[in-house]
Amino acid sequence: MRLPQPPVLSRVLCLLGGGLVVATTAVALVAPAAYLTSVVQGGLALFAVVALIELVWTEVVPPLVGGSEPFFDGLTTVAAILSIGCLVTWYDWRRVAEQRRREKNQQSYREIFERVNEPIVLHDADTGEILDANPRAQEVYGYATEELGELGVGGFSATDEGYDQATAEAKIDEAIETDGTTFDWRIVRPDGTRRWVEVSLKPAMIDGEQRVLGTVRDITEREERTEELRVKNRALAEASVGITIAEADGDRPLEYVNDAFLDQTGYDRADVLGRNCRFLQGPETDPERVAELRRAIEEREPTTVELLNYRADGTPFWNEVTVAPVPDDTGTVTHFVGFQMDVTGRKRRERAFSVVNRVLRHNLRNDLTVVRGNARRLSERLDGERSDIAERVVRSADGLVELGKKARELEEVISEETTPRPVDVADIAASVAATLREEYPDAAVRVEMPDEPTVLATTHLEAVLHELGENALEYAGSEVIFRSRRSGDEIAIEVIDEGDGLPEIEKEVLRTGTETQLSHGQGLGLRLVNMMVTDTGGELLIDPDCGAAVVVRLPTPEERRAQPTAVAELNE
């Protein structure tokens, strides 16, 4: 039996199928991937249907029916129509499914975009325009999404050079070329406040479109701390005194030295970092003062000492060293900051003054002894007014000798280096009272300090109380009382007598800090007391409620501990 020939319609469908295959190949060169996949699948499916029809027509149907050609033509037409209908239905189903998938993805993207806690901004890859911003980003910038889009990056950025629209677009291009970039950016909020943000840009395909996704982080506090630290570092580096920072543990190696320290000592930075500062010591360095410095460091206390140090070339210089502990947030001392000042010139002047002072005082004492002796003999040999004149000379000579004694004590206070330490006021007052009772047997000296107060004071406190007690007994009467009372973080030590209080001359010393008259030690003695008290951080004053009482106010150890010992931002 002769096989029937395929109908014209079948041949047309074959040509269409082949044409679709060729067309899909051409489209593959320009079409997006998702569209290309659908077209290729549709073309291949149509070609497969046509090929199946041809196979059935030529191989299966003739043996079964052996019928007429019109019947086969009708059957082929029906099969072709059904095949095309199925293909169209399948393609429409794929289109609807793809649309639903995109809508679902868009909804998921929207939910994530809106709910994520990190600020996110979406940019157009070509223009840099802001297309979207989530609520957190709107909070950071202070603008709504529509406002951000209208302003553009340059509209809400700082006017400083390098923060404009052109730079922002260049950053977006860089992110696309390098698959991401991160940088700091300065913005201006609607209220005029400036903020620093860290921006990370990454390219992303969203709905088949090329976009650039930007995540934003507010780093204003970090930048402010960095700038503050930068200022402090500049201050340390440019300070006129030598500054060092050393570790608190181990051998306490130096971690930092400024240029002034290097200029002062003559060393290079590489020669000193990692070493203990003791390399400045030499054969004439006082071991007692070194021990005092070491004790303060071990006890984590601030201190100031003067040391004879040596420069890199071996020349000695007097170094006033102040060391203070630097605690961290937990109160643990992690470093020590040191300040070094060359005081060689001052020490030379002090020594010269001391030599001249000793010579003058020695000669003055010797000459006054001669004057006093001759005046005493004249007083004994003369009568009347001439004898009185000689007695006045004797008294003046005695006053000048006493003045020389006070001057010597003042010199010792000025030259002696002392560090305030906790002392028991009651013990010191009891010792002073016992001495005054021996010097003034007819006087009544009492100590009323039941609570045994402790203050921060130097070894001069005993001399202070003795001078005030002696002054009260000599000029105000035969009774003096040492009393204490707490006033906040201070202890007030009152020296009370039965007289009318200090003379106006000595009150003037307390008010102005200067003497207007020096007679029998007045003024200079009180200046001595005032200097010894203020060196401790205390205060000397007249009790306004009791004119016959002088008050010495001194800090307690608790008050000193409450004060910061050093700049803590050095440890950040």
C-alpha cells in the first residue's frame, strides 16, 4: 500500500517549527536570560509537537486505517490545531506563573526592605538617583523617600569638598566595576546638624534591572571620638614639656614619647621606646628620690619629684618629673603618664639665692649680736631717755634676729620637696600642745579632737600648728585650744585663743597674700604658715563667727581619691 503524503498544513508547521528554532537562536544574542528561556522552551515544544505529528502520520496511522487521503488531511488538521492550542495554553500558563512568581518575590523583597533594622538605600545604576529608602534610612537622613529622590545625594550631603553628587555617582560606578565599595560620607540633616555615615555599595539585580544597594551606618560618635583623640594626640605631640606614656605592668616600658621629651633628653625615639625611663638616671641621681618615685608608682599614686638626670651625651640636667596613673573604665591602672620639665635654670637660681641668703643671714646675725651687746651695755650705763633708746635698739635687734629665723624656716619650706600623706591630726596637735606647755609653763593648752581626724598633709603640719599656737599665746593671752570639725570632704582645724584675734596687719596677709609691715616676725611667720598649708592643697582663714580663731582647712584622703588622677581618653 502506498503511504499517504503529509498534508500541506503539516509541512507548513514543520517550517514554522524550524523557523522558531532559528529565531530563538538569534534572540539568544540580545534577549534577557528569563525571556530567552521561555522563547527557547516554546520553540522547542512546538518543533517537538510537529515532529510527533509527522511521525504518527507516516509511521502509525497508515498501517492502522489505510484510509483515504482526505481523512488523513482532516486528522492532521485537527491534530495540528490541538497541538497549537495546547502550546498556547502552556505558554500562557508559564506567563501567569512567572508573573505570580515575580509578584511574590517583589512582596518578599518589600517586606525585607521595610523591616530590616539596617538603613538601606536603592540607587539607579546609571544615574545614581535614589529610587527607594527603608524607614531606618529615612530616620538617619531625616528625609522621606520622595524627598531623598528629589534632593539627590548632593542635596543632603555636606558642602565640604568631596561630598557632592558627582563624587557620589563616581562611587556608584566604582561599586559596579569592583563589585562593591565602602566609604565614609558626611551628611546634613534638615535641622542643620551634621552626621557621619559609613556607606557600603553593592550592585544587585532587582526585577531584571541593574541597581546599586547601599547600606548605611551612623558613625558620628566614632568620628567625634576619633577627632577628639586626634586633637589630644596633637596636643601631646606639640606640648612644650616632655610627655611619656608607659605600661603599668612588667618593667613599665615606654609606649609613647613626644618630641619635647626627645629634644630635652637628646635621645632618638627608637632608642627609648620599649625601655624603662630609668635610663635617664646616672651616678649623681639621688636614690632616695628615685625610691620615692618608685613607691608612688607601686601604690598607683600621683607624685612629683626633682631628679638629676642625664642626657644622651652624658650632660646632667635637673628634671622635674610628675607621674600620674591612668585607669581604664573599671578603675584598673593600665598606664602611667609622665611629664618632664627641665628646671636646671631654676635650680641654679635657687642655689645662688640660698648661698646669698646664708651669707647675708650669717653676717646679719653676727653684726646684730655686736649691736645688741653694745646697746645692752649702753642701756645699763645710761639713764633716762638715752637708756630707753638703747633698750629700743636691743628690742629691734631681737626682732631682726627673730626675722632671720623665720626667713630661714621659709627658705627650708620653699626648698624642701614633700608629698602630702594621710596623717592623724590629733596626734600632731597633742605633740604641739606638749611642746607649747614646755615653752609657756603658765599657759593652758588643750586639744579637743575626739574623732581622731585624718587629713592629707606634709610634714610641715606640725610647724603650722606650732606657729599658730605660739602666735596665740604670745599676743592673745594664756590659753589656746586646738579643735577639729569635718566640713564635707575637708577637716577644719581651729586654733582658738582668748584674745581679740589676729592683728589687722596679719589679717591683711591672709586677705592679700602680702605683708605691709614686718615687725617681730609679724607677717613673715603667717606667710610661712600660709605657704605650708596651701602647698598641701589646704586653706588658711579667719573664722568669721569667731575673730579669735584661725582655721586650717585640709583635704581628707577620700577627697583626694575622688579627684581624677589623669586623662582617661589616653587609654582609649
